[in-house]
Amino acid sequence: MKQLTTFFGVLMVFFYLGVGGYLIYAPQLSYIDKPLRVILGSTLILYGIYRAFRAYYQIKDLFSGNNKDDSDL
């Protein structure tokens, strides 16, 4: 089960980074004020970077063999 949540976490990293970049650089969103788009997009990109570090450490822990399996409960 931990592999599935880790995979989902990696997918969400790409989602946050993609949506953040889209908000900042998309010309289709010109009806939204530029400062608002930059603030929201930057927040999503920073959160995506944070999630990327968390996912990296989860993957590192998962493949190092030092993890507790759900079946041990």
C-alpha cells in the first residue's frame, strides 16, 4: 500500500508544478490579475518542491528496505 501512496505523491508533485507554471505563464488566463496569478502559481510551485522532497525521502526509505510493511501490523 505504501508503494501506491508514494506513486500518488509523485504524480501530485507533477500536478502542483504543472498547475503553478500554467498559472504564471498561460496567456489564456490574462483576465486574472498578473500579481494574483504569480502569487498563486509561486505558492503551488513551492509546495510542489516541498512535496518532491517528501516523495524523494519516501522512495529512498521504501527501497532501502528499512520500512515497516503494512502486513506486520
